[in-house]
Amino acid sequence: MVVIEAMASGLPVVSSNVFGIAEQVIDGDTGFPFDPGDVEGMAGALWRLSMEPSLRTRMGKRGRFVAERLYGIDRMVDAYAREFRLLREELG
């Protein structure tokens, strides 16, 4: 959840490309994923974001947009309601 929380806070994400993170961070759009153990990749991404305030701002805004659209409260409530309906149908 920390990646989604960062995006929802308007922050670009620099994160290792593990588990579900690869699906959450859009390379060059909402942040920079890097392979586990790729210290140079991580350092390069952090350096670039530190040197380019407009990039930080653009990625942060885009991340917030993506987080709200994919994981916003309305969408999550709808998803839970759909799951509960399916469960009720299965249980009869």
C-alpha cells in the first residue's frame, strides 16, 4: 500500500521492481522502478528527481491521478460491493 499512498500524496515513486509494485509504478510516468540490487539505477532515479523539480511535479500529479482513478474510495467501495454480491449469490 505504501506505493499507492505515496502516489495519492502526489509523490513520484522510486521503488524496486518486486511483487505487485511493478504493476503500480509506471516507468517514467508515475516514478522509476529499478531491479532489486540495482543500486546505480536507484541512485540515478533519485538524482534525476532531485535535479528536475518539474519532473517531480509532473510525476507526482500523474501518480495522484492514477491512484485516485485505480484505488480511489468510490472504486474500492464498488469493488467490495461487487465481491459481496458475488459471495451472497454463491451462498444462496
